[in-house]
Amino acid sequence: MPASLATVSGILKEIYEPPLRKQLNEETTTIKRLKRTSKGVSETTGGKYVTFPVHYQRNSGVGARRENESLPTPGNQGTAAAQVGLKYLYGSIKVSGQLFEIVDKDYQAFISAVDLEIEGLKRDVLKDLNRQVFGNGTGALATTSSSGAVSTLVITSGVQNLQIGEFVDYFLPATLTADGAAKGSTTITNITDNGDGTGSVTVSPATVAGLASGDVLVRNGNANREWTGLGAIVTNTGALYNIDPANVGVWKATVDDPGSTRPLAENQIIKNVDAVRTFGGETSLLVASLGVRRAYWNLLVQQRQFVNTKEFTGGFTGLGFTTDQREVPFIADIDAPKSTLYGLDESTLKIYQTGDWSFMDRDGSMWDRVQGFDSYMATLYQYSQMGCDRRNANFVQKNITEA
């Protein structure tokens, strides 16, 4: 039989045309915005906690009197100490010794496997942090309506936060809040995304019989270990940094939630901008899901206004929302929760960190040999936290009908 491509396939090399065709969304819109604005990053944490004072009460000892009447009773300024705990974030890769020897010496390799893993990990940790910006610190990614031992989970919200190959734990929400144990763990093998936060995921192994409707999925090991994001900051209930709005009434954000979906309206946004203005806040950024951004675009078109994108400070381009004081950038983030619009005073938000993302190299090399194996591990780390020193300067508008 004559030689053919089939008979010599074992000795032929595959030639790949650069560049690598990426199939994953790697947008990190909001976290880039927060880092580029003034006061966006602090590297002066110097310890396990960041503490800053909060001024929440005026001196009540002021007043008007007639002649010979008693003077006002002296009052005092009300302050509280907010304490922000750092979170410890990591990302790891492992490569074989053979890769070090072979791949980097093969001139026909379309990309260095080692460089692919290193650069990919750097993008992945930033992408995950952008997701955490919108979280509440619990690590909850999505909610399922499925129950029992099943291999396909119906996702009622948050499907956009999941990814193929992700190892997840599943919790009863109350157990997650109480920092209890997960019901079980599984790996996501396939995802169907309906585009509205709902969908389904295939998992392996099947869930345990104790899975119940309403349970939430969390990245394995992340429960109550993620950044305290906008989900916990921009709300009007619950303690934040050891300060409870039940005791300090002004320590809460404006929450506009009618309980059911409604169309987006400009006057409602203005009302919320005004609400934070009464507390001394100044809305500098509107950030929403893609569907809410489309709803805003449609609103402008319907009102026959001239729709045009603008470039704002920091190199960001987006729609503008006009108030009587200024024009506020309106941007979309793929990681933002569905049907939700955040109005942020960026001067009140800060990223505290001991340093930027770095590979652990305290012993002289970023590569550690895995004991007993011809392979090496490298670990990327950062000790950081997202903080807010004026909760009531921000608002959230929920249950918006997406376009």
C-alpha cells in the first residue's frame, strides 16, 4: 500500500496559525473603572483589617431662644469605627516537567503552553474579581429550582456567573448565611444560558438527594470568603463593617425595589439620584446589566433624543445620563446582575490591597515542585477587599424590565 497522509500521520506535526482564538468573554469593566478613578486603590492596609471613622450624627446642641431662656443642651458628633477585613485571593496552575523541556523548545508550537497558563490565570483572577464586585461576600453564584439526585440543574438566576469545568458546592441559603457546611459538591460539564439569568447546567457527579429548590451554587471553598461587593454595600439592611443601620440610621443605601418588574423610566433614575444627593452623595456612575442598558437605549430612541456614545474620564465610552448638575456615564457590565441598575458615587468606593496580584516567590522561585511528581505549581495571590466609606451615597434600582 502506498504511503499516504493516513499512514504517516503519526510523524506529521500540526501547524497552528496564530493567534489563539479566544471563546471566552474577558470583560472587566467595573473593576477597571473603580481602579482608574481617584481614590480607587489603597496599598496602605498594613495588617489584617482596614479601619476608618464614619461620621453619622450632627451636634444637636443648637437652637434659637428668647431673652433669659435656657441655652440648648449640648450635643455631640456621632462617630463609629468601620472595620474592613481583607480577603485572601488565590489562583494556581500546575505544569509538567516535560512541558518545560519540550514545549518551549519547539519552534512550531503555536503558543507556549506555559505562557498560555500564566497569562490566562492573570486574566481569570481579574475576571472573577469583576464578578465579586457585584456579589455580597457569600460567594453565591446562582440559584437552582431542582431537587434530589439529578444530573441537570435548572437555574432560576445567576447562570451567567457559572462556567464549564467549575467545581461548585451547593448550599441551603440559610446554611450559607450561617457559614455552615455544604450539602455536596459537583463539577459543571455543560451550560445552557437563556440570556436572562436563567438556564440549566449539566453536572457530574449527580447531586445528592438532599438538594432542594432554592439552593445556591458557590465556587468550591469560596463560601463567605469573597469580596464584600455591591450586593452587600448598596442595600438598606444588614450590618456592614460592624455598623448596623438598625442602630445607625444613615448607614444604608437607597434601594428602589417595587417587588415586580417595571419598565425603565428616566424620572425614576432622577428620583434615586436625588435621594442620594440629600445625603450628600454625588452619583458619578450608572452601571447596569446589558439588558437594562438596552432598555435605556430604547428609552432614548422612543423619546426621539439624539443617541450618541461619549468618552468619559478614564477612557470609558458609554451612554450619558443627564441631570441638572452633570452628565453621568451609563455603562453596561456583563457581570452585573440582571434587571438591576446601580448608581454609584465612586469617591466613596475603594479597593484596599496590600499589593497587586503577584506570584508567590518568597523562596526565590515562583515554581514549586510537587512532591513526588515531575510537575511544578505556581500560585498567584492578592490580599485585598472592596470597601465603602459612605453607604448612603449609592443606590440600586431593581426589577427593571430588560430589553
